[in-house]
Amino acid sequence: GNSVTQMEGPVTLSEEAFLTINCTYTATGYPSLFWYVQYPGEGLQLLLKATKADDKGSNKGFEATYRKETTSFHLEKGSVQVSDSAVYFCARSGAQKLVFGQGTRLTINP
Amino acid sequence: DVKVTQSSRYLVKRTGEKVFLECVQDMDHENMFWYRQDPGLGLRLIYFSYDVKMKEKGDIPEGYSVSREKKERFSLILESASTNQTSMYLCASSSPDMYNYGYTFGSGTRLTVV
């Protein structure tokens, strides 16, 4: 079936550390891939997306590359800030619905 | 920008009450969705709708119903609230071109049933 598997959290890093949150998907066809971010007490916001293989989505210093050969869409940031503390969700397009991963809670300490 | 507005950020209701959670979007989106979010369980789809007066069950519809009388409004109804329905509820909308644009979410309603 269609599913999304994310790195289990929680993840705790120090400010300015390098971040990777892994995401892999199963799919038939060629889905679009998304990362959403949820700040405390808020709904989800679209962070970045990629719609075809080898596309790189980027926003606010975050990047993710659509890797068809490894069915992955890992989220990276070179230097995290305390304000990046949030829950991050990977998602893929499905039959008129998005399929979400379980979410990864990220905490950045000063 | 698309706005999805959920009528309440926080609600406290008593067991057995009938509860209405309202969601309104302002971009003429066809598709609307209700999820609940619980620690360790991620997002779980309750109901969704692709058009006015149309509804489809998601993964956990038991104990819930929905209403979509107008395109912009999608209401989630808890017929008789129970404590296990205490949760964060998230509404989302999308155009049919979800492939390119994904969903837009509301800010969420945190419901406590006592």
C-alpha cells in the first residue's frame, strides 16, 4: 500500500547543529512529496515540497530532495535555531488525499 | 493566501453533549478534511468531503458525523461526546490539484471532554 515512514523522535539538538530527519515512502506511480511543520499549539504549515524525481524543495534554510531510487525525501538543515523546535511531518500525495508520516518532534536547545 | 478558519482554539465540553466543530475556507476549495491528532498516533483521518453534500468516511469515523451544506464550510459533529474524544482536531482543505499544492490546515481546535 501507500505509506510514509519517518524517523522516530523525539530529536534533541543544540543550536547550530546539522539536522536530518529521515522520510521514506512506498508508492505506486510518482507521488508528490511534502514536509509540513507544526509549531506548538498550531496547525500544520507547508514547509516545502517536490513534485518529481530529483526536485529539491527548500524554504527557511530547510531542504529535501526527491530520491526515486531510494524512495526517500529526507529533511535537512545546516544550522538549526531554537525557533525550529516543532513537530515535522512528511507526506506524499495519494488518491485525492495526502498520506502522512507519524511526525517527528524536534527540540533545539540554546 | 488560502485561509482555513476553525471556530474555536479551545473547547471544554461535558460527556454526552453534542459538539459542533466548525471549519471555513475562503479559497473555493472542493476538498475538505477532518483529522484528529493524538500523541504517538500522528494524524488520523476522520471524514473528508470532495463536494457539497458529499462525505466519505476516513480511518476512524466512529462516534463522529459531518455536514457540508455549503462549499466553504465543513462541520464535524460529535453526537454524544466521550472522554476518549479529547484531542486536537485539525481541519484542512485543498483544490483538486493536491499533487502540486497539498493541503492548507486550520490552526486546530483542542477539545477536552470532561
